[in-house]
Amino acid sequence: MNGAVEAANKNIKKIIGKMTETYKDWHEKLPFALYAYRTSVRTSTGATPFSLVYGIEAVLPIEVEIPSLRVLMESKLEEAEWVQARYDQLNLIEEKRLKAICHGQMYQKRMIAAHDKKVRPREFHEGELVLASTQGQSSTRGKKVISEKCRLLMKLKDGYKA
């Protein structure tokens, strides 16, 4: 789950970066960046995070100034009718979430298929030389951290498929 959080933070950081003039005013733009992030459709779910939480799409500030069809329809409803419509929307929220889960599973299958199409299976046999990569060869000298990827040739002991 940390990968999803890091991806979300990366996207929010990009939005803030596009909105700010200097690095000092980022905290003033954060609510607007979060609003933009929460009201944009995710490819993986096919829905906005806002709609998955609240069951309806968010009303954009421009829709208040220049009423959209959706805002006009809701403004003409009586209070009792609006409450009933909202109750019906909340009853359908579980169905919407299940649809998002199904959409996400199909999206993952498409991503796996796209990845697998590019991967070429290889088979190695005992005694062959292979190029291996090792990580974690790091040392600290004062404030500077040196990290290198070491590559080395090694003979395989057992059969290996990559």
C-alpha cells in the first residue's frame, strides 16, 4: 500500500509545483491541489476519489457561478425530493465501489498483459556465465553517501530461468 501512497504524494507534489511561484507559498496552494487531485478521474478505478467516498461528483466552483445542468436540476428540487435523491445515491455507493474494484482488476490485467508482451523468457544452464547485478554496496563518508551497482560475472550452479 505504501506504493500507492507514494504515487499519490508524487502527483500532489507535481500539482503544487505547477501552481506555486516560489517554494515558500506551497502551503497556501495545498487545499486547491488536494481538491484537484480528489476530483480528477483515476485510470485505475474509472472514478474520482471524491465520488467513491461521498457517492456523488463534487460541485466545481465554476458550476456555482455558471450553473451546469446538474446544478440547475438540483436547485429546482424541493428539499424532500433532494433528500430522497441523495438517499438513493448513497444506497448505490456500494455498487459504485464494487464497479471501481472490478475496473481496477481489469486495469491490472491489462497492465500485466502489456508487461508480459515485452518480456522475453530465457533459460540458463549450469556452468554458463551470466552478468549479475548486486546492490547495497554503499558506504558513508561524512555527509556524502556513495552507492554503486556492482556487476559481476558468475557461473550458475543450478538451472535458472529468467
